[in-house]
Amino acid sequence: METYTAMRHFADSWGLLVMTLFFLCVVIFTLRPGGGKTAKDAANIPLKED
């Protein structure tokens, strides 16, 4: 089997599932309770005076 054909078959079958699960994990991680404080702290890093 050619490499392209094998990669195309993987992308058509399991690739979409993997990308969907990754996207859902990122959304859940972002919207979890307590995530707002962490995001605000990270956003203010450039403004901190050392």
C-alpha cells in the first residue's frame, strides 16, 4: 500500500475522531471552573513590573 493511500485512509477514518476529541478537550479545559483566574493571570504577564 502506498504511503499516501495509507495516510488518506487513516485521515478519513480515525483522523477526524482524534481531531474532534482534541477539540472537545481543549474547549472543556478552557471553560472549566477556575480557568478564568488562570487566564487573567496569563493575560497580565506582559504588564507585570519585575
